[in-house]
Amino acid sequence: FPFAQFLEANFEVFLKDLQSILAEEGLFEQLRRVARNAEGLAVWPPDTRGHVQLIDGREESPFMATCTFAKTSCELLALRPEVAGCPRAAAFFAKLEPGAWLKPHLGNSRRLAAHLGLVAPEGDVSLNVGPARGIRWQAGKAIVWDDTHVHDARHQGEGTRYILQTFFCHPCEQSELYASH
């Protein structure tokens, strides 16, 4: 996927923006509360998942105020037609704490998901998508799948996992389908 290649080629930029947010104590949590979305989505134990939303294609102005803190990441993502031309596009810095289980769920729109590993701790920290089990995040590597497939994640490792989580329109869809959405 060209979008996965783009994410991997810009890994250092995305990581630097995340690190700048994490360097300021409490900023990730503060930004998390500003743009809280579907974060409570079936995670156990509570508050072991969180994200800072950067882009929400459903909004009239899709680039969130949080882009002030991740300016370069937002500028790069804005250049991509998979994001800029998609009313269902979204991008987040997402964290998953040790012990978390993001229960099985699926997306309800025609979109693909891409995760770029930013901080991938050691241990059993994995994603299951449909019949594919035990997919591991790796720093600098992207994982792409159809969001309409049931997926879940478990963090049984050490340290917090951070990814750039993105959703973008399925490339088989025709752009005219989105004109009125």
C-alpha cells in the first residue's frame, strides 16, 4: 500500500511529534480529553486505552485543534489523498497500557485502518484481525486492514504501546460516492 509506505517513510516525524507531547507532563491526557471520541470502546480494564485525535474527516474542518501540538504530522497527513479526500478519514496518536484488552469490534463504514508502530514494547502486545492472530506492532512498521473485519487487541507486555492510528477510504471506492457525505 502506498499509504503504508508513506507512514513508514515518515516514522521519525510522527514519533518526534508524539514524543514532544509526551515530554510535557500531563499534555497527552489533557489533549485526550479535548477530542474524546469512541475511546471507551469496549476496553478492559477501564482507562487503559487513550488517544489524541488529530483528524476527523466528519467535521467541516477536519484538522483538530490538537494539531497545534503535532503540526508536522498533521501537515504531512493533509498531503495524502487517502486522508484529505476522505470524509471518513481520521488520525490519532493512540496508547494502550499493559493489561489492556480492546474487546472484539468492527468499523461500520467503508474504510481501511492503518497502524504505524511508534513505541512497541517487548512482550505479548498484539492485534487480531479476522482469522489473522497475534499480529505484533513494530516501531516504524505499518499494518493495514479492512476495518469492517472484527478485530481486537491485547497488551500483556511491559510499557505503554503508542501508534499512529489512521482510517482512510477504501481505494476501491469511487470518489463520487463521497460527494454528498
